Amino acid sequence: MAAMKALLPAHGMVEFGDVGQPHPADDEALIRVEAFSVNRGETFLLENPCPAGWRPGKDVAGLVVQAAADGSGPGAGTRVAGHPPAAGWAEFVSVPTADLAVLPDGVSVSTAAALPLAGLTALRLIRVAAKAAEGLAGRRVLLTGASGGVGHYFTELAANAGAEVTAITASPERGARLADLGARAVLRAVTDAEGPFDLVLESVGAGSMAAGLDRLRPGGTLIWFGQASRQPVTLNFFDLLYGATSATIQHFSYADSPVPYGDDLVVLLRLVATGRLHPEIGRIADWAETGTVLADLRDRRIRGNAVLTIGSF
């Protein structure tokens, strides 16, 4: 079995190791990874005991070196972006063809690698939000934790759909581009926002959800899609009697969709290629610097997405 370099979990971080190249299933293509994105949630996973054999990596872009045996998906030599279940922080990864999308001309592998997890989450959040509010045009939307990759994508997509977005970010520097992407207001705390809002998109936890509910209109919807503070939420039922009566609190998971990842990646890549979506990439570095990038991402020193490129080891 041919060997390759891969990043392996080690002491809450990662270290390089030698592993065997993957053997794709019939419906998988073998991808030579040229760039991958790391997400803050993955830093949390690495802090905990990892399942035996698990390797991180869900956002990749690169070149198909072996097409799927069943004839599905792109052929060898095609540039692609993909969203594998894991193990993408490596020289090669097997990806189900349903989770791949061909890169349009003019879209770099670094840009494409920043799209999968954050972009898919934002795109699917847009669909859920639009359904909850019966359309986004003219709707007032409050978005917490807005300075990460999901927040940037969601803000631009929602603003383009006609929503009036109020974006919350604890750091003005990290949220500087949100106004350029279409946010009506960029504030430091939920308590600074003036409601009522038709929709609240909550991803912080702790007291953020209760403050968001206080600013929700009666009959409005709060969509809960994260807990970046890692602090549990506490709600008082009686507070709702004097505020957002009959509010709906809806849990969201980006994986809960009938649409294959690859189909939604096609949408995201087309939006980027036509200038209607602008990934916020806070850092691009060689994968030898992955440990440093993970630490900076965990401590919120990177705005938007972080991308690692695979050069010579």
C-alpha cells in the first residue's frame, strides 16, 4: 500500500504522520488534495478523545486522480471541491461523488476549499429561514456570531435576498466586512440591537439566545444552529409571556437536507464564479503551519475562513 502524509490527532492538536493511501469505494473518487479549510468546530473535536482511526478534514479542493469505479462523478484530471465525511487533511482523500462539485474556470482551489462546511451551512440556513419567515425580502433578521465563515456567507446571501440583516460580532475588526456584504447594522452585542425581528439566527449560546428571544416579534422564529461560546443556554419561560409570545425555537443541522452536498456546492461555486458570493478568507498558509492556524482559529484571531495549502512537505 502506498504511503502518504496526513495530519493525525495528537494531544488536542495535530501532528504529521504516514498512513496508507485510501482505497475508494465504487462510488468514490480519489482526490489529490491541494487545499483544505479548517473550521473552529473541528478544533473543539480535537480537544476531546477522538474515535480510533478518525482523522479530521471535511473541506477539500484538488484534482481527481482516480474516477469512481461505478462511472459516476467527474473524470480523472478534473478540478473539484468536496465535502468528505472526514480525513481530508491529507495528501489524498476518497470522496463520494455525490459530495463533489467541479470548479468553474477562475475559481482557485484556495477559494473553493473555504466553501464546503461554512458555505453549505449558510446556504441551507437561508432556505430554512426563508421557509420560516415566508420569504426573506423585507424581513428583519438578527444574526449572532456573525464574524465567522458561516456568518459572512449568510449575511451576503440574506442581504441579496432582500433581508435587513443586523449582524452581531464581539470584535469590530473581525466584523468589518459584514457591512460591505450587505448587513444593515453591525453591533457588538445582542443587547445593542433594537427589535422586533422577524427572525433570529442564534449560534453563540450562554445569554445570547434569551437576549435574541427578547427582540423577536410575537410569532417570530429563532433558529438555533450553534453554541460557539461553549456555554449552555438558560431560558425562563415566563419571560416569553411579556415578549415574543408564541415564538418558535427551531434547531438546525446543516446535514439534515435531502439535497446532496455536491449539488449545493455547485450552487455555491456558481455564485462565487459570477461575483455574487465573496468568501472571507482570513488566512492562507502552508499545511506545515496547521497547528498554529488551529490555535489562532480556536482563540478567534482569524476572521472568516482559514485555508491550508499542500505544498512540498
